[in-house]
Amino acid sequence: MTGTDSTQGQNLTTSIFIGENIFCTVIVILGLINLALLIGNMQMYIQSITARLEKWRLKTCDKENWMHQRQLPLEIRQSLRKYDRYKWVATNGVNEETLLTDLPKGLRRQIKRHLCLNLVRRVPLLDEMDDPTLDSICERLKPALWTDGMFIVREGDPLNEMHFIIRGHLDSTTTNGGQPGFFNSTRIGPGDFCGEELLTWALRKHPSDTLPSSTRTVKAISDVEAFALGAEDLKFVALQFHGLHTKRIRHKFRLHSHQWRMWAACFIQAAWRRHRKRKELARLDSLEGGAGSFRGEPGFGQLDVRVPRPGSGLAECAAVLLSGTRSKHYGSDNPDTI
């Protein structure tokens, strides 16, 4: 009886055909090579992860020592630790901006387009722009991360970035520059944007060197991932590409901007209260036998309406809103009005 170790315990006989033996030998060798490559790749991946994890641990240790030395409050320490953990989970310790800096411009633009284009198209304000404008925006976008409880911008602070939200939710509030009794709050989620005052500033014919002030306070209420577009980058895109100056984009900006919605609500509220005041004064005037015009009654001009205070950022943008709605040619291509 003939046989080998591979045929022990069975009634199969070893093939005597050279072709079959060569085929089996090649298959076995290829399997061993693939197994060796898999083990090597896994080892390299584990080593890379271990190196990045060790680097992150060293940075964390340095931060802990620094926080202890500076005697930071416990709340700030917990916020910093939470942000570090969230950043590690989101990026795996890899800084994309550092990796892309040394690449050629054409390759960097292709990578940015692949990473950002689909996410940017989720933003209603940008989904209908032409490809050159979107490519320019994607090339200049930078990732931004915040954790629950962090402030993105506070009311009155200079705006240096416009943010497009990809994941998470934020609370946007305003007091109209500290006006007593005025408070407006809205929720910002995926597909929304904040810092729209910067876009209004960039679309002017001659943007000033002074950055606009934020009219709202924006605070993260969950872990947030977004893309940030800097002031100078936004001004460059607005000057080089006229797609941002079209009537359709301006109308869509007004539709999705929480600021414009609030201004519209303020003026609707003011108009309604004026209407009710006039009706009340007219009724009193008729009861008194028409002794005088109700417009001359004292207190008519002192209505309890929540309109933007003179000199505030809200007042400036509200003036733009009024000039746009009262114009004979509504939605003209004048870039000074958005």
C-alpha cells in the first residue's frame, strides 16, 4: 500500500500526475505567502497604533502634570480630558492637516474633494453651487471638533470662522447686545451653519479689515463635528467666484439663516403690536367722539417691541433686510446686500 502522511486514515491515494502535484504545491505556497503578508501587515498596524497611543499617553501625562501645576478647576480638567478622548476616537491620533501640508497642490485638492465634497453638499446653502466654487471651498475647509458644553463663539466676540455642522447639535442664543427682556434661542443641527455674519461681511464690494462681531452665542449640547472656513479664505472665495453673489444663493441664505429668521420675527412682532396699538387707540378715539387723532395720543411711539438696538450688529443687518424688502427690484444683483 502506498501513501503519505497526508493520506493516513483514509482510502485516498496520492496522485501520480505531475500537473496536479504542481498545482497543489503552488496553492500551498501562495497561501503561505498571503498568510505571511497578513501577519506582517497586522504587525505593522499594531505597531503604528501602539506608537500613536504611546504618544497620546505621553501628551496626556504632560497635560495632567500641567493642570495639576496650574491648579485648574475640576470642571475644566474633565472638559479637557473629554475633548482629548473624543479627538482620539474621531481621528485615531492622526492629524490630517499635517499629512496634507507636504503634498503637491493638485493631489491635496483631490484628497480634500474626496473627503469633503459629499459632506459639504449636505449643507443646503452649498448644495447647488458650481463645481469650481465647491472645489475652492473644500480646499480651504478645516475639520473642527467640540464636546458637550463647549462654547464655539460668544455674543460680541469677533468672528474669524464660519462653521458648517456635520454631526451633533448646538444651541444658538442671543440677547441683542444685552437688551433687557430680549432672548432668542434656536437649535442648530447637521446641515446647518453658524457665523453667517462673516458671509455677509465677505460678500460686500469692499469688505473692511475689521471682522464682524458675533450676534449670537453658540454652545455645543453634544459631541459636534464640523468644517470651519476662515475669514480670509471665505473672502477669497467670494472675490474669485461670483456664484456666491447670485440671487438664488442669497435667497437660500436668507431662508436657512437663523439670524434672518429672528430678524423677520422681530419685525413681524413689531408690526403686529403696532397694529393692535392703532386699533386700541382708534377704538378709544371713537368712544371719545373723535376729539382728536389717535396718532397724537401720548405713548403711541413707545411700544413694547423687541427690535434690534441701534448700533448693534442686529440693527445693521436688519437695515439690510428692510432695504432689500422695500427695494423696487427685490433680489437685485447688488453684492452689497445679501
